[in-house]
Amino acid sequence: MHEILWRLLRYARPHVPVLVVAFVCMALVGLTTGAYAYLTGPALRFLLSGGGEGFASAHRVPWLADLPRDAALWGFPLVMVVVGLVKGVGYLGQFYFMGLFAQRVVKDLRRDVFVRLTSLSPAQLARERQGDLLSRFSADVTAVEMAAMYTVGSYLRDSLQVLILAGVALSMSPLLGGLMLLVIPLAALPASRLTRKVLKGTREGQAQLGQLAGQLHEGLGGLRTIQAFNGQEAELARFASHAKAHEDAVVGAAWARGAVPGLMEVLAAAALAGALAYAAGAKLMEPEALLSLLTAVILVYQPVKDLGRVTQFAVQAGAAGERLFALLDLTHPVADAPDAVVAPPIERSILLEDVRFSYGDRKALDGVSLELKAGQVTALVGGSGGGKSTVTTLLLRFDRPQQGRLRLDGVDADRYTAASVREQFALVTQEPLLFQGTVLDNLRYARSDATREEVEAAAKVANADGFIRALPQGYDTRIGERGVTLSGGQRQRLCIARAVLARARVLVLDEATSSLDPESEREVQAALAAVLPGRTALVIAHRLSTVANADVLHVMEAGRSVEHGTHAELLQAGGRYAALWRMQTEGTVDRGVA
């Protein structure tokens, strides 16, 4: 817990100057609060005597005693007004600068979380629930924001106020002041135990909130399936289970959180009652001096209670920090070596050499060796689970081979930085991914400095220029989130145009047409027919008709390349590829191929 809070405090270091200004404002609030307590007794005498020497000399305010009576009548109220004005300015400054401090800290934290989320491998993110990741970015970061806004400021301001007010009380009467303040250390032990219960409940509550967010994300993504199978009741039951667990955790934490100020209130009342009874019997002080002491003691309990209250924000921030740092501490499986260099353009070939890779206990690649030669189209075909998409994962450095080597022009890819290797590839996936914005924005995502002419030229190559110009604002048409205003074939042709604009050395098409209807597939195939000739490309496909013209085809099965050659060579061989071809073109069923 303490380690997590210290790590969070590191985000405050660049913004210490803002914190210093806020502390100066807090010091003004603390000093003026002490001045209010100190002047309470003189204020009573002032009211009773109408001003003058009596109350001034009795309460160590000699400059008022030296003033004429008329001057004293307005001098003391003026002092109170000045104290109030300074305190108001201090409050304004502390809230403004603490707000500025908190936002700058959280901005840095959000940036780091965003950078980490976007720098992890797809496989790492696939192991996490998307809703839980969003919960960390929103709810957990908000918990840190609340702590930065209120806890840090309260620790500085309220601690200073406690010291000043305790000093005022002890200066009036060390004996009575000490008795009344004794409640503060007495409350520390039970308060610490209650705080541990708050931490436990908060940690569990944050985890359950992540579960709820994850289920909501899944539900929205799979709404058609849920409704098709009438699964609303089952989903509601699962949601209710997580909601009940979240409620129990939060309510338990709230009980412990509320017990801390309640405990302080009871102990404070007992201390005040005892001290008053003792002071009344012993007649140790003048009434107005006793009033100043009581005011200081009563005021000191409020910042003490505030410290206990805002400690809960620190506890929540600690629980949130655990989840955030669990994410921030993840590292990409393809971390650059200290001596890694920028990869030069691929000129000859990309070679997978006896590569093995597993997802847990499941083998995805089992000794695969294949070569992508420059200027050739290489296709990977076969049934699901054969390892085809894993090949693209390794080529794009989303992961590294567990055994074997990936070589670029004969050089081990580990010699190069991962980013410079990825720059050599342009990827088009089965699910066309577009962003909110215009058509032009989406195409320039591949190369932000591309001119309008270059964008239009890439769209023409991808057979997309015609439908783009038919849109209401042409290239400046906004296409909605994930391109919802376009058809599947149009979205995929935009993705192909984006890949062409990237000017990458290698084009990777991972099931680029498998999710399209026949008409859209014909449109995309026409685009690919214009794009692929003469390019270095890796094409993954289920439908063999889409890759029959590839220079080399590899049949992937159980993580191995069991056959390779041209379309004609593989048909003549009469092996796995020929059986797959017959299944797809003639509708026959071959039990040996699955």
C-alpha cells in the first residue's frame, strides 16, 4: 500500500512549484484559523466592555491598549475583517492551485496509461477484459485524481492547522490544552484498523466495478447474440451477482469510513466534557481565556476529522494504484535490445526459420519454415487453428518466436527495433478498422504528410476513388465511428487504400475478404488484383479461389506447412491443397481435411 502511494507521488514531482504555491495559501488558512481562535476571547471581552484597555491588556494585545477608546472600537473589528479577508484569499488560492496540481498529475498518469495500453501486444490485451481496462482508465484514474485534489492538500493544510491550533490551546493552558488534545493519539489505533477495512472493501469494490464494466462492454458488443438466444435473464443474473458483490464491498467500506469520524466525535466530546468539569471545579482560567482555549480545541478536531476522512481517498487511490500499476508494469513481449538499430528496407526476403510458438499448452506453430521473397505474393491457406494468423503476429513483432528465428534479408529481426520492423509492413485485417473522422483523415492515418493527390492516387489503385467521390462531401465526408455509414466492401477498400498509401515494403492481408458478402468480395478482389502484382505480399485466406494466382501457396495444418508450391503444382500433387480445392469448388466432403 505505502509503496503504491509512493509511486503515485512520483507523478507529483514535476509539479512541485504549483504545490508550493498551494501550500503558501494553506499556510495562510492555517494561520488565520489560529488567529480566529486566539481572538475569540478578546472578542468576548470587546463585546462586554465596548472596547478599550481592559480586554486588550488582558489578552496580550498591547497595541490596542495604547489606542484611544474610539480607535479601539473600530480597530478590533478591522483586525477581524483583515483576518477574514486573508483567510478567504488563502482558501481561493489553495483550491485553485490544488485543482491545477491534481489535473496535471492526472494528465500525466492518463498519458502513461494510454501509452501503455497502445504499446502492449494484441495478445496481451486479448487476455484482459476490455471493460475492465476502460474502468482502469476512467474510475481508477478518477480515484487518483480525488486523492491528488483532496488528500495531498488536506495533509498539508490540516496538519498545519492542527499544529497551529494545538499551539494556541497549549499556550493558553498546557494542562487543560493537553487533556483536551489527548484524544487525537488515543483515536489513532482504532482508526488505523478501520482504515485497513476500508482498503479491503475499496480494493474489492474496484475489482467488481471492473467486472461490471467488462460485462457491459461484452453485452453491447454481443447484443445480437444475447437477444437471439433470449439470454437477457442470464446476463441480468450475472450482472446482479457482480452488482451485489460491489454493493457489499462498498457498503462495508462505507461503514468503516463513517466509523472513523464517529469515533473522533465521541472521544472529542468526552475529552471536552472532562476538561470543562475539571476547569469549572479548579477555576484555573478567566472565562474569556477559557473561551479562546475551547475554540482552539473545538477547531482542531475538525482538521483531525478531515484528515481521517481524506485518508479514505488515499486508500481508494492506493487500491486504484494497484490496478493501474499492474497494467503499467506490463512490458511488450518484443522489447528492444539496448543495442537494437533501425531496420533497413527489406530488399530480398523474410524468412521464418524452424519457428515454434505456443499459446499456453496449445501449439500454434510447430517447426514452421517459410520464405516471403521480395516481389512475390505468398499465400497461407488451410483450416482454422493451422497457425496462419500467428505467422502475421510474429512478422509484425507483436510477439517473438519461442524457438527458431525471424530473419530479414538474412539478419535476425531481434537486431532491429520493433517499430522500424513494423514500418516495413502494411496490414489489412478481416475486420476493417476505421476511425471517426473524414475519409481523408482515415486514409492519411497511414502517412500523415501525404498530399491530397497521393491520397486520391492510392484510392484509385484500391478501386475506392469512385464511391468516395459519390459520397455527400467526397473525401471530406465524415464516416462515423468504425465507418458505420459505409458498406463492408467500401470499408475494406478504404483499408486497402490506406495500406497502399503507407508505401510499406510488405503488404499483409489477413482474411481480408472472408467476412464480406459475394458482391463486396468481388469489389475487394478487383481492388487487390490492381494492388498485388509486383508487390511483396502475404495473403491469408480460407477461400482458395482468392489466392489461386499467388506465386507461392503454403498449406498450414496443425502449426506446420505441410505443402507449398504454385496453384497448378499443388493441384497436380493431389495432396491436401487439392482436397481443399475440391471441397470448395465441387462441394465434396473429404474427412481427411478439416
